[in-house]
Amino acid sequence: MGSKAEWWKGAVVYQIYPRSFRDTNGDGIGDLKGIEEKLDHVAGLGADAIWLSPFYPSPNKDFGYDVSDYCDVAPEMGTLADFDRLVAATHKRG
């Protein structure tokens, strides 16, 4: 394979739709903590990277793609601290 900067050319990318992936607080909506809990499972599938569908605040008229604040996390999906933990946990796994 080419340079390390082009790792993505041969990578397996696993897309996660957070809203339906894993609910950790029982409200029926998937959340960032749920993704973090399942990172080992996703890595075990052979994924080199994850691609998260929108988890930003949104009026949800377009399944979350109508973002109202690109600098925050939708409250039903967690907090910025949850996102920071998810990023750190993902990087820890390589």
C-alpha cells in the first residue's frame, strides 16, 4: 500500500447511525456511550475506522442531517464530554 497518509484507500470503514445503534440510558434512542461500549465489537469485525452519521442538535426534519449546531451534541445522544471520550477510546484502539 502507499504512504501512511493514504491508509484510507485500503481501509474498512464502518458507518454507525448513533440514534439506533445502542441505547445506554433506556430512553429508546442510541447514544455516544453506546457506541463507545461496542467499539471492541466493531474492531472485531475488522473495521479500521468508524463513520458517524449526524449526532448534532437538529430539528430532525431530515433524520439529523438538518444540523442546527455543528459545535454540540444532541442532548438525547450525550454530551461533548461523551464525544471526547468516544474519540479517545477510538484512538486508543488504533
